[in-house]
Amino acid sequence: MAQTVTEVLTAATDSVTLIDAVNGGSYYVTGMTQAEINDMVQRNVDHLEIILAYTDPDVAGDSSDKSSYTTAITTGKAYIAAN
């Protein structure tokens, strides 16, 4: 059975949570180098960008509020640039 837009976005929320936690300093990164942390954040940014471009289901064309996802992308990119 195909996923709905809501199901896809709900699954993508994990990436938002991770990016926000790393940026806020509450994500456990002991033992990771800054390069490894940046790679992890980048993978989650990439994941969100891919999800938001989906056309089956039509996430890209859906009118759902996607601001938390786009904000997390911006936050993740800014975090990587600063670190």
C-alpha cells in the first residue's frame, strides 16, 4: 500500500528533530568528530530536501504546512557552515 503525504512527512520529522537537537546542543555527539557530525546533519538535510520534492505521493504539491521541514533544512545548512 502506498504511503500518504501525512505518513511521509511524519517519518521525515525524525530528521527535523535530529537537526534541531544537534543545533541546540542536546544531541549526544560524544566521540564524534565535527566532520562526522556535519556529515550526519548533511544526510538529514538531504533527506528532507528529497522528501519535500516527492511527487508520489505528491508531497511537493500538497498544501500541508511544511515550515518545520524547510526551517530544519535552513538550520542544518547554517550549522554546517558555522562548524
